[in-house]
Amino acid sequence: MASAPSRRKRSRKSFQPLSLRLTLIVPFVVQITAAVGLVGYLSFINAQHAIGDLSEQLLEQTDQLVAHHLDLLLADPHHVNQEITDLLEMQLLDRNDLAEVGEFLWRQTKRHAGVSYINYGLITGEYAGAGHYGENNSLSISETSAKTQWKNFNYSTDANGNRVTLFEVSEDYDYREEAWYQDALRAEKPVWSDIYLWDDNENNISLAAARPLFDRTGKLIGAIGVDLRLSQIQEYLQMLDFSPSGKIFIVERDGKLIATSSSESPYRVVNDRAERISAEQSSDPTIQRTAQFLKREFGSFATVQQLQTIEMRIERDRYFIRMMPWRDRYGLDWLVVITMPESDFMEQVNDNAKLTFLLCFGALAVTIAIGMITARRLMQPIVGMIRAADSLSQNNWQHPIPDFEVRELAQLARAFNQMANQIQHSFQQLAFTAHHDALTGLLNRRAFEQKLQEAIAKRQHSPDYQFAVLFLDLDYFKLINDSYGHLVGDQLLITVTQRLQDCVRETDPIARFGGDEFTILLEDITNPEIPIQIAQRIIKTLQESFDLNGREVFISTSIGIVLSTLMSDNAADLLRDADTALYRAKAGGKANYEVFNREMHTAAVERLQLETDLRRAIDRSEFVVYYQPIFDIVTGQMIGFEALVRWQHPQRGLTAPDKFIPLAEETGLIAPLGQWVVQQACQQMRMWQQEFQLDASLTMSVNISSKQILHIDFVSQLEQALQKTQLSPQSLKLEITESSFLSYEEITRIKFEQIKQLGVQISIDDFGTGYSALSYLHRLPVHTLKIDRSFVSRLGAHGKNVEIVEAIVMLAHKLGIEVVAEGVETSEQSEQLRVIHCTQAQGYLFSPPIPAPQIAERLKVQQLSHSPQPEQNLPQEKH
């Protein structure tokens, strides 16, 4: 290989490069190849346009033919009705002479080929009819009158309409029960009857043109009905040769078939009874699929009110559908549907295309042959170029095209090699982009799922092979993004990526799953403790500070772990389980990890069901409010109430708040629920004030979530509740835990000021459990501190924890803030609170949360007595 270039180099010194003008083979090949491609492309485009234009013209011509035929065919029965009516009104036909009427009807039936039978009936019971009847479809005359003893006589006739043989006598035939008669009398104008089955042992479907008869005074005396067998429409549709595979069908607006171009009947026999079928029940697959498609697109046939053409695809075949509403002035409203496949036109197009390509390739072959004869020297470099190009098409990028002696070919070779290098680079970039995250360079979600599926398949073939999936989510990432901007957030994600790569092996795939979520696949692990150790290492590593453009940033991560021992055969299921474990880790405190188990999935399903029930519960008003009294320890009187919501679940029964309030806050349902509780509490307090003449100092306390108070409409909603219930603002006290507003202290301060301006009091609930300084007591308009039950519960007989509680009480009194002790359960706790001057308390020692009627009973007792009645010492309920 090393000697070849040197030989070519020496040959260039001996010979000047040949001009391409001296050869013809390359231009010929390029020109004919371009011509083949261009002709093929233009043939395809022209064929598409031709098919579209041809189908549109054919559909338009076909629907015009069908509409014209329907106009003529369905106008004839009403013309016959008009002729008979005109003769009767001009008294050229005696309406009472049934024999004369029957013969005239017979002549009309014979003259009008489209009419199958003509009925003439008077209110008095006389009836005459003529038309095609019986198995041989011969003409007959029917009569019912006093002369026939009101029986219906059917006569066969000769060629002149003379009655020949009485072949049938019907004793129970009553034409007044027929649709044509009843519809004409009901409408008192020319109308069409409903489509019905013609009872002549052939079960043809028919339609009657019904027309009422009036005497000269305008009195209704009878009706005429001209039957038209709709099989004539079907015969006409079958006769239309508009498309080899196309179909035409006509339906009523309810989808019932009237006629089709197929050989099927628009009815079927079920249990010896003929029933009409809908287009969707058609045995013809084209009609059936077309009807189903139209029902999906338009909902029903009744919605199609304009002529339109649409396309439908069945598998790989394209169909053109023409929908034409057809109506007449007598009440018919049908839909004509014409459908034909594109394949009916493609055979000739394909033949033409094949012929075109054959001719083009023939020309190419002739050109190549001529070129080989006239320019044999150029064949070897061209063959070399073809081989190199073939190698490139097989992704063999290490086979460049050599230089040629012909100057133009040498330039082409260099350009080709440069293009190949660029394509190779582009393919590599595309392959990388398709499987990697653009920001971090990690695998993307799709690539990770493929890796995980490969690991699952490997475990299925080798049970000893074990792996684990870690699902990570960065805690507080949104706060950093919102505070410092997305550029800093992106830089943080890149740095996190580098630390994650340091925590695992190079062979362990890491992916950015989306946003601030990452996944890690730990392959071929020998010990189930390894994923836990790596998770602990990651948590510790990410807790170290990040230096981002001079800013020191701290974050943490929560991790969900799922092990391959769960034997799932689906990557999506494993990722779902890892996400479930991640959710459990975040719920148990951030910077934590959890290993997935089956109970977590069950809990997740139960949580989803509970969320669904909770959303329904708000709509169904399944919540009730309980009230826990707040007592003055010294006087023993109730001085206020705390409203506590309960859920009256239809299956679970009465449910405590700790079972659903966290979920309501997480899903955002706390806002409507909290607003409802405020409304109920205010209304109830107002009712008690009016009923028991309560002192204005008694207050109603309502717990408020941080998400409620941060809501933009919270203050206005609170004001509306007070106005609606006419409760004095001084009687309402909002309880807010200190941990709920410390993250948004400035916004909370503004909200507190607005609440204060309304006159509503503010109480800090669970005081002492927060992590901030006490300075906010100076900055925020707080009226009451509620000492958390965790401090009160440790007030024992030996005074344990009393110093902390006493310090809180003294601090509050110095600041002019009231103090309420929560969770008082024993007399010793109550006595110690009294000693340290904490005079307000609530708890099971005095009363658990109880329904409003029981509070009302206690208010009645309090009017008679000022001493509280301590109840049995019960376990404290968390509310």
C-alpha cells in the first residue's frame, strides 16, 4: 500500500491530467441518473395530483348522477299522486266508483315503471289498490268495500287491466293502519312515509308517497299512497361502473341503510323476521369501515349538512369519501356516501412508472455502453469510486477514494472524501445527541430505559446477575433556579453530574431523567448493600457546598432505590417503583434514601385512591367540622373554640385530619377545603352568639395552611366569609404554625398586616417547634401563642419541662401576647400551668373535639354553671 502513492506521484510527473471534456462517460451517467430521479419524482408528484383530480371529478360526476336519479325516481310517486288528485277534483274520476278507480290506478302503475303499488283509501272504509304483487311480481287490483263485505279482494288482471281471477281474500287487512294512510291524515299535506318492509315474500324495503284527499268543502275524506320499492335505487347504484372497488351507499340520518352498490340487502332475517341494518352492520367491509370512520369523525350521520370530500386510511390504503346530503320538499333527508380506494387508480400509474423507469434505465445502460466504448480509460477510476462509495454506504469510513489521473475526477474524489468525513462527524454527533442530554452529556431518558431493558434481559437469562436502579431528585433546586437564574441552575446540574460520576464506576450508566432528576444503573452488583452504600455516598457528596461563580450554594438529594430482585420484566415498572421510593424518601425528610418494597406500591395506589376520594369529597360535601373548647383554667369557663375538620368518608368512616390534610396541601386542595372550613366556623360561631348571647371575647380559632395564606385571594375570601356570616372580625382567630411562614416571612408579614386591618386575630400554633429566632414576634402582629403539646405533655408530677413552658409564658406576657396550652390531659399539667400563670388551655382533660350540637349543650350548661366538667383522661388526638 505504501508504494501505490509513490507510483501515482511519478505518473503525474510524466503525464498531464486529462480534461473531463475528453471523456463523456461521467456527464452521461450523471445526466441520466438525474433524469431517472427527476422523472421518478415528477411521475410520483403528477400521479398524486392526477389521482386527486381524477377522484374528485369521478366523485363529483357520480354524486351528480346519483342525485339526478334520486330526483327523478322519487319525484315520480308524487307526480302520480298529483295526477290522481287532479282527476278526482275535476270529477273526471269518480271517487266512489272503486272499480273505475282501481282500473285507473292499474294503468298508472303500468305507465310509471318506478311505482310498485298505488293505494287509494277513504275514511268510510272503501279501498282500492293496484300494482305489482306476488312472487311473479305481476299486476293486480285490490278492492275493499261493502260489495266485498269489507274484505280485501285481490284480482289478477289481463293485459288490459280487466279483473281475471280472484286469487286472495284478506279478512283482516285494514289499510287505515298503513303508514301511508296515517302519515297523510296526520300531516294533511303530501309527505313521505317511513321506510318499511314490503310484505310480498321478498321482503323488499319500500317508501310511500302519501297524499291526503279533501272534498270541495276542504273536509278530509281519505288518502292516496304510492309505493316505491327502494330496490330500484340499489339496482341503479349497482349499475354505476365508477370504480372497480368503490362503493356507494345511501343511509338515513340514523345510519339505517337504504341502498348500496353491493349485492347485499339492506335488511337481514333474524328469527324469521326481516330487520333493517345500519351501515356499520354491513357485510361489505368497505361500507362497514367507511361508516365506522364517519361515525368517529362526525359523531353521527345527522351532523353532515354540506357536500364535502374527505380522505380515509385503512391500514396502508387511502380512500376518497364523498358525502352528499340529499333532500326533497316532501321531508326526505338522506346522506349519499361514495367511497373509492386510491388503489383503483394506482395500477395504471404503477405500470406507467415502471415503463418510465425501464426506459430511463435502458437509456442509462446504452449511455454507459457507449461511454465504455469511447472512454474505456475512465472505467477503472469510476469503478474505484463506486467501490469506495459502497464502502461508505456500509459505514466503512476507513475506505477513502484515491486520487485519479483525470483532473476533474481527482477534485471530485477530494470533495467526496471531505463530504464523507463531514457525514461521519454528523452521524456521530446525531448518534450522541439522540442518546445523551445536551446540557450534562449524560444519557437521556430513552437511552437509559434501553440500558435498563438490556439489564432486565440479561437477568432473565442469568438469574445470578443482579443490578439496582437509583432515582435521584435534587432538593431545593427550584429555589436556586428562582433565586439565581437558570444559568446558575444549569451550572449546578453540570457540577452535580461530575460528582455523581465520581461516586460510581465508569461502567455504571448515569442519565439525566429530566429537570433535576437523575437515574443511575448499578450493574452486576454482588451485594444488595452496595446500592445503599453508594446512595449514602452520593447524599454525603452532594451535601458539600458548591461554588458557582463565586456563590456558595448548598443542596441535598433524595434517592429512591429499586433492586432487580423484584423480578420485573419492564423498565417502566422499575422506574415507577424507584420513583415511588424517591417519593417516600422525600416524604420522610429530605437528604434521605428509601429502598422500594411491594408495600410502597400498595401505599402509592392507596394514596392515589385517597386523592381521588378527596377530590370527590369536596364536591360531595363529605366534610364536617368538630370543635374543641378552650378553657380558662382559673374560672373554668369556655373562652373560645378551635374548629377542626373531619372527613366523613363513605367507606373509611370518620377520618382524622392527619390522614388527609398533608395530601390536601400537596395537591392544592387545601385552598378550597380551608375556605370551606373558615366559612363553616364563622357561620357556626355567629349562630352560637345569637342563640346564647355569647360574650364578644369568645373567639373561634381556625387552622390555616401556609398555602392558604399565600394564596392571592385569601384576604378577600376571608373578608367575604365575615360579611356573609355577619361575624365580628374580633371573634375570629387564625392559627398558623410558625414553620409554615418562616420561608416566606416578608410575604407573610404583609398578609398578617392585611388580616390585622380586618380586625381578625392571629395565633401562632405549635409554638416552640420552629427553627427561627424569636425576633419575628416583634415584627409580626401576633395576638396569641399556642404552646405545642410536646412541651405540655412532659409537664409531670416532678415539674419536668416546666422551665421551658414558664419561659414561653413570661416572654408572651412581656410582649402583651396571650398564651394557650395545647394537649392538657392531666390535672397535674393543668395545675402547673395555673401556677406559672398560663390560664388558657385546651385538651382531653377538658374536652375532646366534638360536634356542634354537643358544644351547644355545653353552652347551655355554662349559662347555669361556671365550672368545667373534666372528662375521662383519654389519649390525645392529633388534630
